[in-house]
Amino acid sequence: MNATGVVFAEQDGPTHVTVLPRGATVEAWTKMGTNSIWTQAVKSVVVKWDGGH
């Protein structure tokens, strides 16, 4: 995610990652909704995991 240049991701627990927007607040990201540049960046790099090993 960090390579997108749009969002910053940091692992802050064994099974948790915090993702924050670059150059904006979380509140601004929330207001922009699913069409925001931040959400689109996240969607472009997320791979669905089926729970298998």
C-alpha cells in the first residue's frame, strides 16, 4: 500500500494494519467515500484471502 504514494500502512499488531491517507485526514477520507483516491488505492492493492494456508 505504501507504494501507492496515496496511503500509508503500518502493522500495529500481529493481525492488524492501520491504513492512513497521505496528505489528508481520516475525516476527509470518510467524507469522500468509496470513490475517493484513497479508497481506490486500497482497492487496487488488496487481494482477497480465502482463509486457506
